[in-house]
Amino acid sequence: MKILTVDIGNSNICIGCVNDHQVEFVERLHSDRNQTDLEFAVLVKMILDLHHVDISALDGSIVSSVVPPLTDLLCKAVEKLTGIHSLVVGPDIKTGIHTLPQGVGADLVVGAVAAIEHYSAPAIIIDLGTATTMTVLDREKQFIGGIIYPGVSIALQSLASSTAQLPHIQLIAPKKVINMETIDSMQAGVIYGNAGAMDALIDRMHSELGYETTVIATGGLAPLIIPYCRHEIIIDDELLLKGLDSLFYMNMNA
């Protein structure tokens, strides 16, 4: 089966197509709340055309979202374009995880499902989006919580906008942590600082658990930060789409 997968985050909408459990492509759009359902339909059509996906070949669609105003817009856009009514990740959906906290974000659920399906538990799942989230699955594959802290882009924007003499910069890692130039110093602080924070948090999580875990990272900023962590961390840009695919099959006959 060929499934259209849509993950709506605060900064980006991640759109992909999964064919018989194989991700065919991953693309990102800005999470623009001013777009209409028709405008989103046109954008999705452009993406599908770019990847030579025949709309008539789609067998289903699933949407996860942490931006409620966009959820209905994207569902309407998909239905307008394909005629398919999308499955939406929510409290009543089957996940295969026995215990989930009330109100837990759809993105965290999807990431946990993908980690269980495609990687070993226990696991820590890191998602570098508008916020950086780190969620934990224990040895029994139970979702036991995690942390949320300001994302890389938020921290960088705040640094540049709240200080008179610091410029906006590109996220490129300088060769050293200790730097004389302002731009190099800012880049080192953001990249090595976030990498170091993740390393320290992984250590603390492992200490609380009493054992080590598989660590998986996803999100558009993962390739910029994770290579500078000292822990072994798997980067999987397709993680959430894999989780959506798994959830679709769990719920297709519900």
C-alpha cells in the first residue's frame, strides 16, 4: 500500500510517501497558518508531482499535528486533492503502547511507535524541531516521559534579537570551541552547547534508568547538531514518517 504521511510541526510540515513500509521521499514546507486548504493542496500536488507519485495510486493518508489550526486545513487539502479522508493521530488511536500520559504530543507518540518498530528498546528519541524533545522508552517498551527545552532555532533567534551587537548567523560548526571572532563564538555556543547539553541529558537519563539505551535523533536540525555529540546517536530523518506508517496499519480497520 502507498500511504501519504503528513507530520505538522510548529516550524515545518513534513510530507512523505511510504510504499509497502519503504519511505519514498521526505519534503518539508513552512507551517504557514495563513495558507488556505486549496493553497496547501496545490503545494502537496507539486511535491507529489516532483516525486512522480500518481495521486490515484495512493491508498490512504495519515496526519499527526502539534498545531491544531493546521490539522483541519491539511486534512481538507489532502481530501480535496486525493478524495481520501485522513486518519488523524489522537487520543483514541491505537498505538501499541500500553500507557501514554494524557495530552502527550502526537509527535512524541509517533516517534515512540517508530522507535519500537524499527529500533531496540530501551530508547531515547530526540526530536530537534522548534522545541527540542527527548523522550524515553524503558526496557518494557513503555513510554515513561522525557524533557522539552527551547529548540536550536529559538535559542539562536533569541540571542540575535535580544542583543544589540550580535548578528544573525548561519548554523555552521567552527573548528574550535574557543574562538576570538564573534560569529565563530556564537556558532560554537549554539552547536557545541546543544550537543553538550544532549550528551549530559543522555547521561542523566541513563543514570536514572540504571542502564543504557539506543538513542535516535530526528528533525531538520539533527544533522547539524548530532555529529558533534559524544554519544553514539542514530540520525533518522524518516523516523516520524515510519511511525505514521506503522500507526496507519494498526488503525486501518478500526
